Amino acid sequence: MSEPGSGKTKGAPFWIAVGCGGALLVGGFLACLAPMIFGIFWARDGSLLPTIPDHDHPPQPTPQPVPVPAPAPQGPGPMLPPPPGPSPSGARDPNPRTIVARVVSATDAPGISRGTMCRFQVERRARDDGTFWCNAQVRCGDRLVYGGAEAGFFSCTLYDRPRRDVVGADPSTTASDRDAAMELNTLEGRLHVWDDATGAAGAFNIEASVVEVQ
């Protein structure tokens, strides 16, 4: 090829230099562009993004589960106390209280009616543990309505002043105890005796008013 106006033709070395320079320019441009394109495509899925620490919201440690202790095995329930009864070493009361009451109502109690008198003693019986029971053999007319052999024991509170009063009760009838049920409160002047059908005299109910305490 000839250069206009010169009549000279450029030789091969010139065109080789031009081609190499162009290749270097294009190659340099692509060399700069390639990392940018590569970074953009990889940054889209975040696989190559660097981790930047967040000082305002630092990562929190994963809480560890708190071990829960296994429940302890349950043992047998508390032992129920034995029913009231005489203590093997219980001494007889040398000075028992005497109670006199008058029946005000009687149901299914043959030989006992309104006006029948009830007379009996209340004895303090010591127990081996230092406590005591009271014992009473309650008779109304000629009939024993509460008590009996190895029976007639009940929880009680005894008073000495101004009068020898007695407050106590045995709420269990013959079905769950050895005798009838009885409630005595000489402070309020009340005597109540009753039993169920399993008792020796069958089911009955007696209410009386206390008229004397000695």
C-alpha cells in the first residue's frame, strides 16, 4: 500500500507493529474488564462476598438447652395414724368427770325417749407418747349407747376451771370404728350420739342436753 503523496509503500514491519499495539490495547481493556464482570456474576449469589463485621449488632451466641432433671421416684404415701384405742400403759383416771344429760330427741332408739337421763363418766387415759385420750361409757336409761370393751375412746380437751368441762368427739360410726359416733361439748351443754346400720343396735340418733358436770 502507498502513502498518499509519497509514492512509498509501507512495509510489513509497520503493520506488524500496528497489529501488536492494537492487540495490546484491546487485551489490556479486556484484562481490566474481566475481573469486574467475574466479580459481578459471583456477587449476585453472595458466594464470594466478603463478610463485613457488624459492630452495632454483633452475633449472639446460640443458647444451650438447660438440662431438666428427671422426676424423683415417688415413695409410698404417709402412714395414717391408728384408730383411737387404749394405751398399754394407760393408767385409769383417779378423778374422772361425771356428766349428766337429759334426752331431748331420740330416733330408732328403743327404750330411750325424750326426758330419759344419761349418766356417765369421762376418764383421762394417758398414752405412751405423752398425750392422752378420753374414754366414756355413755348410758341413757339402762342402755349403753356409746363405748364397750376396748372402745369409747375419743379426742378431747379437758378443763378444770371454773368447771370440769369436756369438749371432744369421735366422728366414726361402727362401719369404720369399734363403736358408735359421739360428740360432747359441756361448755355448750350438748351431747350427740349416733350410729349406722352395722352397729349392734342398728342405726339410731340421740340428742341430749347436758344438765350437770362434776
